[in-house]
Amino acid sequence: MIQHSTFFPPWLIPFLTGSWLLCIGAPQAAEPAGTPPAYRFGVFPYLSPTRIEQAYAPLAAAFAEQLGRSLRLGTAKDFDTFRTRMLRGDFDIALVPPFAVVPLVDRRGYVPLARRPSSPVRIVVLINSSLEHVGDLRGHSLGLPPARSLVSVVIHVDLEERGLQAGKDFQARRFPSTPACLHNLLVNRVDACATAGGAGLRSFERKMGVRLRTLYQSQPFPHMLFVARPDFPADEADRLKRFLAGLQDSDEGRELLRHISPDSRFVPYRPADYDVIRRYRETMRRHAQTLP
């Protein structure tokens, strides 16, 4: 039984309510009376509901098999609702954005299970662009994702540190997604695009038959992470940590990762890896941005 909710992506610590997409059972027959309730697995709304189901239903089924317990895969219509439900403890396991590490892990004791590897944020231009250095953005237009996305936060801070302010030194244009920005770059509606890069960027180049060039690259950032509620059974949390870290070591695991994205994988969490996120978060707070 699938119930769809509608939501749209910005970014980070805003989280979820809503409609459950899917209930996935561990591989067993009918559940007898007294069976423990299903674990609730929430994915923050960075993709459409259909895409989240396609990407994470196979992994949720694998989680159910690992834990011997049914899982419900869910997401919500927007990030603020997701955040409210996360902070209320409505989810047993969740995939959350990187800025969530402060309110959830540091402050509330959520258990980190695994994270996406670090990668830089980039500003890209067409290969034949006249822009050669990030300072050349003065007087030009830069395409950006929604204002509270990780990419947007990083670029905002980094450019201001280099004396470049949106609206004063360059024109900032917001787009709902990286592909939307890149398509506008291709038809010369913007001069550059901010992006997380990765396989999506390479796929765009192949699909459109164009070459892009990196104008600016930030330091690497750790990305989304799996967490479990603070009172989640320790042995089950350890089982999921080992399972996620070992996905790339088997054909079956690599197939689960391919459902998420072409370059998807997960690595162990270390608190120090998120120090860069904590620093940027504090910088944005000083800039009067609303971060939980």
C-alpha cells in the first residue's frame, strides 16, 4: 500500500511528517499477534516522493532483513515538517542532511550510523566561458539552488569571504534543482552555476554533449547521514553500521547503492568530519540566517 505526499526540496535541518510511502516486511509469513511494531524509516525530502520510493525501498527491505523486523519507509511534503517530526522523535531510523548533525547528534543524542563521503561544492561554467577566476563573477550572474541548501550556504559564505556579495557584486538567480540551473547555463541565461558536482554533473555533460569547467571549488564537505533514535537498540545500530559500510563490497550491496545514485556509498561517521559543517553553521548564524 503506497500513499504519496507532495513535497519539494530545499535542504537541511527542516524535516518531516506525513504520509508513509511504503511498509516493508522482513522476509517472513504473516505477522503473528504480538509482533513488535514496524520501525519507521524517514528520508528527508530532497527528491520527489516517487524517486524516494525508487531509491530507498530496496534499502529499506534490506534493513528489514538485517533487523528481522518490518520497516515503514516515509517522507513528507516539506523540510520544516520533517524537522518537526525528527525533533519530536517520530522516526526510528532516518536519512538526514548534513546540517542536522548539530541539532540531532550533538544536542539530542541521535546515533550516527553512516554518512555519504565528503565532496566539494563547485561553481561551474561552460568550457568556453570568459570567466577564469571566481573574482570574475563581478557583474555576472550565478545560478544557485534554494537558499537553505548546503550548496547555497557554502557558496554564500565562501564568496562573501572573498568580497563578493549577491545583489551587489553579482546577480544571484535561484533554481529548484541543479539540472534546472545547468540547463539555464547551457542557454546562457546565467553565467555560472553552483553545484555539488559528482555523477549528476558528469551525466549532464554526457547527455547534453557539453563540457563544463570548474571556476571555484570549496573544501570537501561530508554529506547526508543515517541516524537512529537515541534509545535505538545498540546491537541493532551496530548491525546497520556494519551493513551500510560494507555495501560496496558485494554485488548485492552495490546494486542497492545504484538505486540511490550512480556514485552512492556510505562510510563510517566520525565527529571531526562534521567540524566544517559546524563552522559554516555558526557563520550563517552570525549572518542572521535561521538555522536550528
